[in-house]
Amino acid sequence: MSPSKTINIDFTTFHNIIDGKQRDAKTYTNGVDPTTGEKSWDVPVATEQDLNDAVRSAQKAFESWSQVPVEERKDKLRAFVDLYTEYKEDFTNLLIKESGKPRAFAQREAEGSAAGVIGHHVNLNIPEERYEDDERVAITRYTPLGVVGAICPWNFPITLSIGKMAPALLTGCTIIIKPSPFTPYTALKIAELAQNVFPPGVVQAVGGDDKLGPMMTVHPGISKISFTGSIATGKKVMEACAKTLKRVTLEMGGNDAAIVLPDVDIEKTAPQVAMGAFMNSGQVCVATKRIYVHESIYEPFLQAITKAAGTFKVGLSDDPGVMLGPIQNKMQYERVKGFFTDSKKNGYKFATGKDEVEEMNGGFFVQPTIIDNPPNESRIITEEPFGPIVPLQPWSDEAEVIRRANNTNAGLAASVWGKDVARAEKIAKQLDAGSIFVNSFSKLTPKVFFGGHKESGIGGEWGNLGLLAYCNAQCIHTFK
């Protein structure tokens, strides 16, 4: 039996949260239910004045919040987890509505984000370093940056909102969350719930249209932007932030390679590689986007992964046995369809799935699809679909497949699969990506630093090191 809820929260009405209060607007936008294509609830579009008010409130709150002892800030975060837990079923249902995820995966995100991400962060300590010689004692401490603007994506709206909120608040920053207009609902409710724990201005949220993000990145009162999204948008964020030299953390797209060695157990490995490619319908920045299989096992592995992909049921969140939901929004749905069109036009072989996307109940559903050995210069190899379509290619020379895996402007994650773990780890160390997984598809954890190489990002978050992304280093030299 779930505990009685201590606060009345309406999960069907949505507001911007500014200075501890709910605020509406003159204009509204809507998310869309990706299973039907129908509009969901109204969301107020924040204006420039709304943002200015939120920044002023965050700056004022920062003056006191940054001085609260870190253990007391941790207590507040723990209190938020306790309160959030009372509403985990509501957040699960809301996440299903805005994302279309199968219930089991929505539950994992809704229930695990607060307890897992915040639960880890409250066990961390902000480091302090001491240097001493005959002349001086120098202490390096880390002080909070100030107001953080968190620009969040639509694929994991709860995890990534809380994933930015936890380190920001722990270090003493205040935060303004901007959810994706495609999935605004859960983040706005997280901020609304947070008003019952944190002082006004510490946690705020503003929803809006395409104008809001650019306003945040140039705002002189915001000290840091933490952005998760596409490479193209991330470059614009960095360019805008340079005008005020605000700090940036950019976690952007990937074109993650999986290298399968000849000694793998095919029947055991193929379903795991398939899961890495198709989980969340491929809408994961660290999903496997390219699969390289040694030529000696290429055909049996292709058959095994095709069989595994064929068992992944696509459907509605509460359909029995459903594994994959829809593409979250129509814009991305049309982009994914473009990879089918391009592959069909160029005569590539579809090993599983059909060569075009079939309509399903008006929603944005795509069946998991494998392209058999397209050329290296093909679009499906060189670009990130961010959907459930993935290419498979054979390889023979180890050095050459490493070059192919690294032949991309992205460098977010990768995986290597093989019984000879020493060989797999040797290959892993030669891959130019921020997170490498040996004998597993990408399984991120807030306990470990996460960031990208090359155009996949600047800086990173999570783990002990990730706290420092929300801090300035300050050295105090005391002479003897």
C-alpha cells in the first residue's frame, strides 16, 4: 500500500514555476501523445519577462542557499526524494503520456531517477585540497557557480532534469530547468513538487518555445548552462554562452560503435547487442548506432541479432510484452523515416523489418530494423538516426575496424564484445569516446563521470568529478 500523499498535486494542469509560485501565460503550447499524434495538456509559454523574473529570484536565493552548510543541503535533497517517492506512480503515468514508453521502462525512469541520482549525490563530498611549504599554506576549495540554466532533452525528461538538479543544488547553485517543449510535463511537476522542500528561487522551471533556450544562453544573470541535446544545437549554445563567458557543459549526440570479436558466444551476445541498439526505440544518446562483427561469425551473428530484434514487440505502453514504444515526436519520426527512404533508394539490404515505415494507429511507431552491410559512406553509417534502425558491417583487421569505429565527428560511447577480456579492453582503450563498455551495451550510472569526446560534448557530469562542473576553483594562500 502506497503512503498517503501529503500534498495535493494536480497532474493534469501545468504551470511555469517562478519564485516559488505557479505562473501562467498569455500563450500556450502543447506536447503531443506520440502513440496517437493527439495534443496533450496546455503548457504556458514563458516570456522574456518570465525568464528575467526567474533569474532574479534564482540570484536572490543563491545568496542564502550557497551559504547553507552542505550537510543541510543534502538533507533537503533527501527530503525531496521522500516526497517525490509518494508520487512515483503519478510521475510514471505522466511520463508514459508524454513519451509513450512501455510501462516497465517508464517506471524504471520515474522511480529510479530521484532515488538513484539524488541518492548517489548525497553521498558525495565537495573536495578540498591542501598544499603547504615553508612559506605558505594554500587551500584549494570549490565554490558554487551561481544560477544554472538546465536545458533538457525529450528522451529521458525525468532522469536528465533530476540529473542536473542534484549536483547543482548539492554544490550550492540554484537552478532553472527548461524542459523540451516535446516533453514539458514531468519536469514542470518536478519543479512544482520541489517548492514544498526548497526555498523560493532554488528550483524553478520555465517551459516555452524555440525562443526560450536562446534567451537563457545569452542571459547575463545565468552563470552556467548545462545542455543535453543535438550537436547542431549544442554548437549554437556554446557560441551564445561565449558572449558572457558563462560556463557550459554540453552532452550531445553520438554515433556509437559496437565491435564484436570472433570469440563471442553468439547466442548470448547478439540479443544484448540488439538491446543496446534498440532500447527506448533507439532514442538514447549512447545507443549503439553502428555494429561491426568479425567476418568469421558475420552471417550467424546477423541471423541471431535479426532473430532477437524480431522478438522486440512494438506497441502501446501497457500492451502485454511490449518492449519498444513510439518515436517521441513527429519531427524525429520524419527524420527516422528518412533513413529508411535513403537505404531503400540506394538498394541496401534490409535484414529485418520492412524497407519503409508503416503507419500504426496514428502514432509514431517504427519497427526495429537492421541494414546488412551498407557502404562506409552511407548515411546510415555516417549519421545518427536516433531511432530503431542500425547497420551491421563485417570486419577482418583489428586496426582497420578501430579506424572505422573512430571515423566520426562524435565520440560519446562505444562497446567491445569478446571472451578474451584483455583483448577487448586493449581495443576499448583505442576508441575515441568518453564511455566504453566491455561485454555490455551502454549502461550509464550517476556514480561514474559521463562526458563526450570530439563533437559529442564539452566537460561532463556525474560521479565525483562531475560535481566540479558546477563549481569555481578558489585558492586561498595564507603566508606564515
